[in-house]
Amino acid sequence: MTQKPTGIFITGTDTGVGKTLVSVSLVKALVKHGLRVSAMKPIASGSEQTPAGLRNADAMALAAASNVAAPYAAINPYCFEPAISPHIAAEEAGIDVDIRVIQRSFETLAAGADVVVVEGAGGWYAPISQSLAMSDLPKSLDIPVLLVVGLRC
């Protein structure tokens, strides 16, 4: 019998609430406990052009904290340059976000890890396409969710 991949989806009430801090901290804690940990940022906008292609700072921080080597394209399958809502960035780039691509990347990462920490973009209801929201990702990956709440006065 094949074991179901283990992962956790980190989302937030909004952008800028600390999802990356929590995600990187969780990756480091799981590594410290002796687990093989992969990390993933399925969709990211606000990325920079590098000699290796577009790179997102949050995805790079997750990769650096992980103790399982993986190609950047698996860690961050949808990477967009403008710092705008991912669904708008995808539309401007002429790209349709396909949840099956994200599922395949997750499965690739999970094959070499005990756990995959998946960080969402924006908030729980942030759209990622015309018909999908960030909340659809953990459902499609069949993993639990950790909600990061920003406390603002």
C-alpha cells in the first residue's frame, strides 16, 4: 500500500501577515527533529529576474531552510515578476494556472521527503485563476491547513 504524502499548507488572513516567517520556522523545526523536509511556494508574484530565471524571495527562503534538494521549478512552479495578485500576474503573462501542475510538483517533492511545507500566496481567498482560489490548493493536495493571522491595530 502506498503511503499518502504528508504535508501542511500555510495560509494567512492576508498578504504580509508572516506566512513566510512561520513557514521557514516550521521547516527548520521539522529539520531539527530529524525529518527530511521539502518546501513549496506553488504560486508567487513579486519575483526578480536572475541569470537562472525568475526567482521569488519567499520560495528561495523556503528552499534554503529545507534539507531536501529540489529543482526550483518544483518548489515554485508558477513564478511571476510583478508584485500583484497572482491571478492578475498569470493573466498578464498569458499563463493559465493548472492545479494538476501544482499537484505533480507536490508529489515530486513528497517522494523525497517526510513532509512538505507548502506556503500559499496572499490570503485564503486570494484568486489564483478565473475559477480557483488559494483555498482550493490544500483541498487538491489533501493536506491540512495552518492559518497565520495578522494582528493589526
